[in-house]
Amino acid sequence: MYQNSYLRNVLIVAAILVCFSANSNGLKITVYYEALCPDSVRFIGRQLYPKWDQIKDYVDELEFVPFGKAIYVHHDADIVKQAPERYAFDCQHGRRECQGNKYQACALSQKKGKDVEVPLVYCIMKSRDPSSFDNVEECARRFGLDIPKLKSCSDTIEGDRLSAIHGDRTFQLDPNISFVPTIVFDDQFKQVDQSQALRDFVAVVCSKIKNKSKPSLCNDNKLPALDDYFY
């Protein structure tokens, strides 16, 4: 009786794994962007978000990294001089962008998943000022984030630490980031993917879906020519 029960459980687990494998595309997308970058706003608003609902089930993971071409310096706490730990950030579009990047880092740290994070980032980036905490808070409230936690993170060194983590992720890109936004598929940067995704993100996603049953919009999306990717 024990052996039969064990064998039945093994078969059930195997069936679940097979089912998961059949439905999983293994597609991971990482978007490296900046809060006040016009190209980032344009990509998220015109390429990523509009047809997201039609492709989201074919993307296993989508990750936002709000840092871009910023740099930072970290100073450890100095007990002797009674100096606290601190960070100094320098962003491509100024101090306000550093704040905006931090606010989004704090919001994303609540890890609500792609179904919340995509419309959340779109909401923030389409606002009149993505570097305004009021605008970030309004979007965060709309999508059910913990507002006190968001405020605490944004007002303390926790937010700086998160921004530094995003910075380290960005610095690890190979080759180094040269354009913002940078779109990476399956943790491997390819210039051809980058160039084509800026022109037609959905077409690139469609080309990478391993499942034979692709969304219907893939029938109308063909990869753009490499000499026609500017948007």
C-alpha cells in the first residue's frame, strides 16, 4: 500500500512538472531605464505597456532596473568621526532623476509581480513628473502598495541602498550600458535584440516565445529591419 501511494505521488509530481514545462517559455526580460529619460518614457509608454496584457502570459519574468547612466559613491559609517553611512548619486538628468530612480526602486522592492509592476511603472513614467514623490505615491496607492513602507524607504538610507543595488546590476552589464533604455532578454544582451525592441518590442517577444501556441497578435508582428529601429 505504501509503495502504491508513493508511486502515485511521484507520478502526480512528474505530471505537474511536465505541464509547467510545457506552458513555460523561460522568457525573462530586464529593462534598464531612468526616471527622467525621454527614451525610457517613450519605450515604456509606446512599446512595453500598450500590448502587455496580450503577451504577459508568455513572459515568465519581467524586471525593472531604474538606474541607467547614473553613478554612485558609497561612504561607510565612521564610528570615530561619528559619520553615518551615506551614498552620493550623480544621474544623467540631474538630482531629481536620482530621487525618481530611488522612489521607483522602493516601490519595486515590494515585489508585487509583473502584473502590478508593469502598469505601476507605466503610471509613474507617464505622469507629468516621474521624479515627484506625490506622483509615485498616487500610482502606488492605485496598485495597492504599502504606502507607509514606501515613504519610509524613500526617506531613509534604505532607498539609497536599493538604488545602489540597481546600480551594481547596471554596472555588471556586458558590454557596459550605452543607451537608455536597454532591454535584455534571458540575461544576455544582444545588440540586435536591443535595436529591434526599441522599434517593435512585441515582435521581438513573439520571436522568442517557445510555446507553439503564440498570441494572435504575433501573426501581425514581424521583426523590423536593423536599419529601421529608431523611434
